Amino acid sequence: MLTQETFDEIRKIIKKYSGITFEDKKKYFLENRVSQHMRELGMTSFKDYLLALRLSQERVRELVSKCTVNETYFYREFYQLEAFAEELLPEIGAKKQRIRVLSIPCSTGEEPYTIALIVNEVLGDLKRSKIVGVDIDYAALRRAEEGIYDDRSVSKLPDAYLLSYFSRNGRGWEVKPLLRRAVHFMEGNILDRHFMRSLGEFEFVFCKNLLIYFDAREQRVAAAHLYDALADDGYLFLGHAESMSRISSAFKPVRVKGAIAYQKEEEEDEE
């Protein structure tokens, strides 16, 4: 059982690596993940385990992967996708030849593949798009690249789309090559300024249910990096329980159909 001192030390290591904050009420959750990791490493001593975390970024990377929440499915938060598909994508698509979309965190890939499906349906040409999925969890990214999902993950998809964009095999529903080729997955951290700037700018950024795991300082850093990643006329989507207005004044909320998106706040001209 984790002592409070060991719990504090481990959550400091996780926060330094990922920015994720574990509150006291998450002690039992973290203890389970640590115990699982220790069994895999053949360790029985918390002292030895802490030493391994201090000496190896790879061990920390493995632990963070076990602690991330990958609750997602195709067509999640449909009201946002409806606004994206019916209003915003046609608007931007009429102005620009190439549409760039970032999904961060992309988890096991359902969101970026959903975006690719919508882009193909609306614009009729995935070659006009650049879709990037980013996550800090390398294990989730491996599943995303594999592109095979169970019945629950695809349960919200219309049957016509399921048959058009997936093939059934012995392991589940496999994303067809058309969508797989359209999405590029990368391991990265939203708090890493150099990494985020290396991605370039995007007309659409989906960053859902990530900021809630950060404290106020990390939220402000993440917001600044999202600002840099968003094109001047671009749109940012957050999770339904998140609000940029409480984090940064650099964004303005925009209501689109039944959804709220964010755009860069226009800078006032100096007199």
C-alpha cells in the first residue's frame, strides 16, 4: 500500500513528465496502476520502484501510459461534430484548398478517424486535408495506428458509414485504408512548447477532456500552445465540461448550432 509520502513523490514525477495532476482522492487509482507496473517489472519494493522512476524516463513513460484515461468512441459529442460538419467545415473549405485538423489528445484514434470520415463526406476529397492525432500515451497510439475497434466503439456510427469505412474481421471492426492513410499519429505533450510549435497551424483543433487534468498553471501553458497551433480564422473545440474563458482571455467563444467553439480574440489596433 502506498504511503502518503510515496504517493506524493510518484505524483510529482508524473506531473513533471505529463502535467497531469493527481489529487488525494485519486490515491487508490494511482496505487492500482503502480502495483500493476511493479508486477510487470518484477519489483516488490516501493523504494526500488521510485529509484527506477527517477533514473528512467522510459519507466515514467510506461506509468503515465497506464494512468491516462482513454474513454472514447466514434461520433462522441455528436453536437460538436454536427457543427463542424454542417457549418464550419464547409465555411473553411470554401476559402482554403487545404484543411488542417489537430486532435489532441487523440487517445486510441476514434476522434481523428471520425474527423477523417466527416471530411471525406463533406469535402469529398481527403487529399485536401491534413489530420494529425497526438497523444502522450504510446500504448493508445499503437491501438490507434492498428485501427481495430470493438462493437461499443462503433455503436454510434450510422450503419451506412460503418459499412463504407470499416471491414469486419475476427478481432473487430477495422478502419479501411482510405481513413488510415488520412490520419498521422504522433506521440507528444501539449505542454512541450517546441513540440507544439513543430506541428504548425491548424484550421480546427479538437482538445477535449484534457485541460481538466491540469492545474491552473498547466492550463494556461496549454492554452498558450493551443493559441499558437490555431490558425487566425480557425476553431477550437473543448470538452463539454471545459471552458477556455476561465483560463485565457486570448480566445472568444462562438456559438455554432448547438455547440460552443473558440476563436482567437481579435487584437485591438493601437492608436
